[in-house]
Amino acid sequence: MTPDEFRAARLDLDYSTARLAKRLGISSGRTIRRYEAGERPVNPAAVKMLKMLVWLNACGIDDPDPVARRKATSPNTGFAA
């Protein structure tokens, strides 16, 4: 995956560099920015995870992160609002 393809996939997900870094288990958004700028080779494991996130998004699973899902639920009932 080229740096431009990596960036396009992140933008398709509507993720910030910090959010993508967190989802990929990378220490900071700076690493993502360096991947996208071509300053650092993209880690093959990060590419696999990014492709999986894109696939899940295409399947209608916007954010498989359980913490994000919890924040989207009603605070009173625990069910989606």
C-alpha cells in the first residue's frame, strides 16, 4: 500500500490520524502522518488492520471499537438512543 492509498483509506473511514493510530495500536498520530508522507515505510500489520477496518466499514460496521459504541448509547438505559 502506498502512502497515498493509506491516507485515502483513512479519509474514507473519516478517522483522524490520532484515532487511526489508536485503532491500530500505534503510539501516536505522528507515526500515521509519517506513513502518509512517505517518511517511514508503512508497517505491513498496520496495512492489514486498516484493510480490515475499511472492510468492516463497507459491511456497515462503522466503528468496531466497543468503547466508541458505548459512548453512542443512551447513558440511562445502555441501549442505543
